[in-house]
Amino acid sequence: MVVERLSKTWFKFVHGRNIVYNQCWEDPRLDRVALELTPQDRVVVITSAGCNALDYALAGAGHVHAVDMNPRQNALLDLKIAAAKALDYEEFFQIFGRGKATQWKTMYPQRIRPLLTPEVQKFWDRKGEMFSPYGRRKSFYFRSTSGTFAWLVNVYVDKVAKLRDSINAMLATDSVEQQQDLFQQYKLAERLWRPFIKWAMRRDMTLALLGVPRAQRRQIDEQYPGGILQFVIDRVETVFTKLPLKDNYFWRVYLTGEYTQDCCPEYLKPENFETLKNSVVNRVTTHTASVLAFVNEQPAGQISRFILLDHMDWLTREPSKKILTDEWQGILDKAAPKARVLWRSAGLDGEFINSLTVKSGGQTRQLGELLNYNRDLATSLHAKDRVHTYGSFCIADLHR
């Protein structure tokens, strides 16, 4: 179809040469419970912005392999690792907490750059202005692909809907009850979802800025009553009226352009900085590769935890489905005994992978036969997800 080809072309254009995600959009508080990490665990996670790779190491994982096909996402995590080694806490928080640093032009070349590989140096030599406190955007979290969407949302909040005071009041609340009262008082549902915004949220062009490809959008349209628009409306209302905003750093940073020291990822909290600097950053490594390519290169029996985010949504239809089957075959072949896998999906049924055909023990099996799901725990955790933009969350142990 012409529309589908145009959508794919736009998505590749948007993502081809950019950092797509400037913060992780998966709640690691859930993952810590689900993964039960120990120093014996070797973890594979898709890098994204690297926040959660650092979180898993802080939670006690022996080593975290951050794998991403987009070298720019790995460059962001490499920058965080180098900055943690080179800077003190206040300097580090300026860059990644405030999203800007007035001293970038001296801190980066003199102290951070020497700790980076030549390829990563070249990237940040060109892109360091993303941390500039000057200009219209004034924050790293208003730059990049998802950051551009966040900036546009803030322009709408400030200039069109004129909701800034209302949003700030919501973020300052101490209880869900206060949030509910203010949501009604300020009539946020009516003021947020004007006809133009509803129209824009149905467009692939808009969703591409959020890293949502057409294949993933199709899952929501097919499974959720009211499709993608109603899905987004319901999720935003849940975040504002049913989940505490006080520690919801995911939404805070995109609504303000910065974190606070009380509302930020674990790697940015002052009490964790010395551990991050002296231990954690030495147990996280980046790899520019697909999950399949990385897993195939590993010795069998070493990786005990796999965090696949939502990338399998992108591989649900042929010919990409073969890649997904090969990926799971690689995981089965190389995983440690009793390995655990986490993933998320935009769709309401994250178990769509069960029908994949794989080989185990010399026999051809359906993948679902080899996965021992912990559905009760996954359901309980999913309800507490601070991001709340996924339709399902899955926890499964491999048994072969």
C-alpha cells in the first residue's frame, strides 16, 4: 500500500541519523522486582537511552550488556558512563538532570572526551550543542526525536492551551486524590484534547517522533476499543488521576525539560553517585548490533536475563517475523539455565510470540511451550507502571 510505504519512508527519515530516545520509556522499578538481579546475572538489554542499563547495574547485576542497532543510542550511554567517571555529582546532574550545562565547552573536551572512543568522540564533537542552555529549546530533553515531540507538546501547553500553571500544580501534588481534584478543577481533559491534537495523534508522522512504527500502531488499532487515539487519551488520564505524579520522572522530564533530584532515575540520585562512579559504570558495556547478532556471538550458558523492551512489536509480520523467530532461537540456544526474559508490547496480548516455531532438545516446538509465564506478577506490576504507555508486560522463564 502507498500509505504504508510512505509511513515507512518517513519513519526511516526521522530515525535514520538521530538519537531517538533521550530517556528510557520503561519503568525499571517494575523490572527490579521481576528480574531479581544478583551479582551472578549477566544481562542483555536494548540500550535505548541507557538509563535502565545503569539501573540494573545499580540493582546488583554482575554485568549489563546494552545492545542497540542505533549507534547514537549507544553513544548517549557511553557519554553517561564517561561523564560519571570524569565529573562530580553537581556537574553530572547539570548535564543529565537539568539537560543543559553552561560549562559544556570546557567540561566535554578537557575531561569527558578523552574517555570516549574515537567514533563516539566524533558524534559528540558534532552534537554537544544538544546540552546547550541557550536557544529556544534549552534542554537536551527537548532535543532529539522524542525530545522534539516533547518540545512541541510544551509549546502547545504554554502557547495554545495555556496550561502551564495547571501542569505545574499537578506535578507539585502529594497525593493521587489531589491530582484527581485538580484534573477536574482545571478541566484538563477538555483543554488537552482539542480537535487538532486528536487529529495529530492519529497520524503516523506524529507517532514516528515517539518511536512508534506503523506495525506497532496497527496492533493498538486492532486490539484497543477506539484505536490509537483512545489508547493515548486513556493512558494520559490514568497517569494524571490514578498514579502518583510525585515520583513520576518519566512524565516530569517531558513536561518540564528537566528532572529534580527527588524525581529522577536512580542513576541521577545523589545517594547513588559514588556507587555509579566507582563500580557501576565498569559493569556496563555497549554493543552496536541487533539482539540476534549479539546473542549469536556469545558463549552458551552465560546470559541469564534478557530485557527486550517492545521491539518485537516491530517484527510481527513477514518478512520481519523470520528475524523474530531467529532471535528467539538464538536466545534459546545461548541462554543460561533458568534464564528470565522481560518484554513489553503496545498490544494487549504480549504473548503473540507463543506460536513461533523453534527447535529445542532436537525437537520442533512452539515457543509458548518453552516459556513459563509469571502472569500474576506481571499483571500486578503492570498496573503500577509509571509510564503506562504499554498495553501489556510479560515475565517468562525459559525451560528447555
